[in-house]
Amino acid sequence: MWENPYLREAIVPAIFVVLAIIEFEYAGVPGLFVFSEVATRFSRDAIMALALVIPVVAGLGLNFAVVIGAIGGQIGLIIANDLGLHGLSGIGFAALVGVGLGMLTGRLIAWCLQRAPGREMIVGIVLGFLADGIYRLVLMVGYGTIWPAGSEEMVLSRGMGLRDTIDFVAFRNVLDRLIPVKIGLGYFPLATIVFVLIVAALVLALLKSRTGQQFKAVGLDPRSAMLAGLDPVAIKRRAIMLSTSLAALSQVIYVQSVGMMNTYTAHRSVGFLAGAALLAGGATVKRASVRNALIGIAVFHWMFLLSPLAGQAITGSPAIGEYFRSFVTYGTICIALVVTGWARRRPGSAAHHDQHI
């Protein structure tokens, strides 16, 4: 069984599907409600999981620096709101600004990662914390002073600093309700899901293209790729830039779906949530695919939605039930890494054989 890569990949999603079914039984909520909520969360977060696929293929592991891309998307939304843009034009403008910032910061991230080979994931986390601090400083001190405030509703009463929460009425559900499909009391975000699937198809096409083959070659063996005439540094830089840009686009889609933004915290956990979802879909820090991202987002959010409800039903305490969310996020990462690592090291497995060649 362990020699079959498809069976090894299916182990982790199967574990979480079983757990999700058990949670559904304990939560006691209607199936239609679960379907509607999972579909909405899928449309919000799938692109962020896709943003992690490219650097994994290129041998960089999980790019937790996607936090910086998310910050770029939020800055794009703030600028668009300051300029008084509305609807699809505002979302499009914010996405362009975010992607542009993602390309720029992605180049800087790649420059840092190049100087820490083998420790890319840890460096990405630290870079995310650094960017978070700079972002907070700029918006707390610079907005309203160096950065002119375009809206009195967004600036604090002292005339300096952005409010903790911004209500983006002009962008709320613009894409989600472009093709209105009502389910129960809510809307099914058909247009957003179609957009996500288009992005997924583009990422899949990229991975099958010449550029994607270069990512795979560098990810498998940078030295052999270099001997074949490829430039591993440039190829990895391209992977990080694409990843950070997709993260910016994802954050724009997420905020328009929610309709509001926690200015200083909305971006902080995106890397861990997307990483957990990708691993729940059967990916590892060495291998990932578009299929892993899409399956993982659906399974992870199924669990993430039902965990507090099931926890409350089991323990009778809403507070303890809410702690189940943290368990799901970090537990998913831990369990996925342990299971995949065990599978790779199991005697007789193809991965174990590869490690001893």
C-alpha cells in the first residue's frame, strides 16, 4: 500500500473525512447549512491554499510569508476605498494593487530565503511577523499624517491611525452575488467559486507548462537542475513572487466576501490556516498539487466549522467547544506531518527507498 503514491496521499484526507463525519453526528446541524457554509468558506480561502502549492513544488516548503501578500491585498482595498471606488471596479483595482505589491515583496522575500537554504519555512514565518509590525506602524502612525486619510469613517478620532475594524460596504459580496443563487436564508457564491476554479485551472496549467517543469526540477534536485542549465535562484524567486501575488488576490476575495476587515489582525493566521488545509488534502512539505489544495480546503473547513459545535455538544461548554478550533488548525498540521513522515520512513515504501539511494 505504501508503495502506491495515490494511496499514501489519500491517507490524511481519509482520516479527516472520518473525523468530520463524527463531528457532524455530534454537532446536530442540518446538512444544507453545512454545505452552504463550507461552500462559502471554500470560495474565500481556496486561492490562499493554491498560493502555497507553487513554492512547495519548487522545493521551498510551505510559504508562510503569504502573510505579506495578504497585507498587500488589504492595502489595495484600503486605497480603493479611499479613492471612493465601488463594486467590481473597486475589487479589480484593489486586486491589481495587491498583486503588484505581492510581486515586489515576493522578490524581497525570495532574496531573504536565498540566504537561508533549508530553513525557508522558519524564515517565512519570521518575515511575516516583521511585515506585520511594519504594517501596523504604517497604519497606526502614518495613516492620516504621511498617508492622507480619504475617509473620515476610517480614521481614528485623533486624526491619525486607521480604525481597528473597517466596514467595506462598497465591496461587500460584490463577486459572491454576481450570479445570485439562494440557498435557504443565504446565498451560494457561484461566481466566486467559478473564479476560484479558473484560478485553480491556471495554476494547474502553469505547473504543466515549461515553467512548472522547471519548478519541479529545482524542487527535486537543485544541483541536477543547475547542471541542466537552469538557474535555481531565479526559478525559486519566480515561485515566491507568484505565491505572494496569489495570496494578495486571495485576501481581496476574502474581504469582499466577509464585507469588513479587522485591520490589524485579518492577515495574521492566513499562512497557518492555508497550510493546515493543504496538508489536510494530502500534501506534504515536499509535494503538493492543485487537487490537494481544493480537497484540503473543503475537508479542513468542514472540520473547522463543526469542531466548536461538536466540542460544545460533547462537553456542554461553549468555551471548551471554541478551543476545538485551535486544536483543528494546529492539530491538522501536526497529524499530517507525522502521518506523512511515518509513511515516507516505513520500510518497503518507495519514499523510504529513495532516501537510501
